[in-house]
Amino acid sequence: MSPQEQARPAGRLAVPAAPAPAAPQPDPHQALQPLLEAAARTRARVAVLRVPMHWRGRPWLSGRLEVLLKAAWFLLPHGRLVGQLWRRRDHDLIVVREFLTALLIVVWPLIWPLRARVHFLINHNLQEAHRRGLERRVLRLLHRTGCRFACFETTAGFAELGIVPDDARFLVIPHPLAGAPAARPAPAPGTPPVVGVIGAVRAEKGSAALLEALLRLREQGRLAARLLLGCPEAEVLAHWQARGFEALDTARREAYLAALDRSDLVILNYQRERYQYRPSGVAADALARGAAVVCPDFPLMRQQLSVPAAVGAVFAGPDDLPAAVERALALRPTLPAALAAHQQARDATALARRLDEFVAARHRRARAPVEA
């Protein structure tokens, strides 16, 4: 959040100017914007809320102390969430985005009376429950005490934790796709495709190994493509530009989208431990800009790229990457029609329809006679 300047009084009789309102924190998951639009289009009363969490690192803090202060800082917006939910207690459905499982349990007793209409959208939470014992135990406790969840694409990953999903308590929606993909001009004959690796270069994204693999494939003559790296890290860009990649600084949102626009194919190499049960926002952004996608064969991402039509390919491991790239590039003639089908199934209108269907089904169950 950028700092706001404060006006100063000009003299003894001057009235101090009112401070400028704080700039809202940027949405960390802009690919989910169609979900907010969908809530506004439903026939039922639906709201989508998020728990805004922003933390600037304090290098002078020790690790343990920083963890404690960070938890206390993030508990504040979870507390504010309670008031937001009670103010909307007349709604048919409330979907909560971006929450921390371990902090939700602290305020859960205050939310419990509203549990029938509140669904917490699982994203990183399920993955963390597979990695950490505390997260796993808290998620199970929330489920046992009536918490309801929403998830993208599929309920894969819950059964392994001892949580059995059911239609009444689990809202399953497709990952949103923003807008209609822009039409791209047909490439000139013989023009090599642009293969992009887009996004911050972090260990959990497996970026370095992927960049090395793509260079090796091109040097071996197995990948006839221009290689593009778009990331916000200047030193990383300089390093890979020297090794033959086109480089784009994606620190600004506009530049990030421009990098996606330049890419015919975007490749992701997420690590299983961190992303096996998560969808990909970068994949959604790439598809929304008209690019095909290759990513690891994880349940949610596989569904993102295959339902309702193939808009990319998945790979099981490094040895399978060349074949996946070849399959994805072979989709170029049919990609516009496939992306149009995705847009129709995943835009705000489609999501609104799914939310209304879920609310209607719940009302039908409530009216159904109880069997003797």
C-alpha cells in the first residue's frame, strides 16, 4: 500500500485538510474478479468477501517473534470478518476468500450460528493441510463443527485428510475466466511460436529448472520456439537474457499482461508439495489472454485445462515435458474455439448461474419432508 501524504495547516486560522483516504490494498488474486461480478448477477442474495492480509517484512525481527506478530496482525481482519458476516446474515450465500485456517478457528464460535449460509473458499488452505499437521487438524475440526467449504474445479484432496465432501456442504465452482480472450492474428507461415515462463521466479514454482529445461530442448533441436521470461526480478531477467531468453519486466500489471499477450504458450512448473491441490491463477490469466498452457498433472489444473475443452496439456514429470509442449502447440488451430467454450463455462454469467443453482438446491433440501 503506497503511503499517503498529509496536508499541513497553513497558519493559525487555517483548518487542517482532511487526510486522504487510505488506498485500498490491491487484490492479490485478480483472476477471481469474475466471481465478484457473478455475485452481483445472481437472483439469490449472494456476497463474496475476502480477508485482506498485507504484511511488510521487518528484517529486525527474529523469526519466532515475526511469526507471532504476523499472526496477531492477520487476526484483526479475521475479527472484522465476523462483523461483515453478521451484517449480511439475511443473504442466501456468502463466500469468503483468502482466509487463514489457523486463525479462522479463533473466530469460528462467533460465525457458527451463520454456518448454513457461509462457505469458505479453499485455495492454499487445502494444500497447507496436506503439508502441516496443525493445519490438517484445524481443518478437520472446522468440518466436524459444521463449517462449509467452497472449492475450485473438484473436491480432490479432501478425502485424503479424512474429510468426506457432500453436495450440501461443498460448493464446487469452475475457476473463473475473465472476459473473452482477445482474438490473435494468425501467425505467418514458418513463424516460431513464443513459449513464455511468466511470473515471479520462486522455488515453489520450479522456474529455474524449467528455464534450464527449455534452453536444453532448444539447443537439442527439440523445441523450435522463441523463449520468453517475464518476471519482476531484474537480476533474474538479466541472467536469463544473457542466455538467450527474451526478457520482460512484469513488475506492473500492464507489463505482466503484455508478457502473456506475447506468449503463444505459457509453461508452469509448480512443485507438487505446494500446488498439488491448487488451481493456477497464472493459467487463468494466460487463457484469458488467448494463450495455451502447459502445467503439471495436478487434479485442479488438469481440469482447468481440459473442461469443457482442451486448451493446453499437462506433464507428469520432466521427461514428459517435451511431449506436453508438442501437444499444446498442436492445439493452435482449434484453440480460439476451445477458449470461447471455456469463457462461456467460466465467465461471470456462468458462475452466477452455478451460485443460483446451489442456493436453489439448498432450499429444496430444506423443504423436503423428513423421512420417518
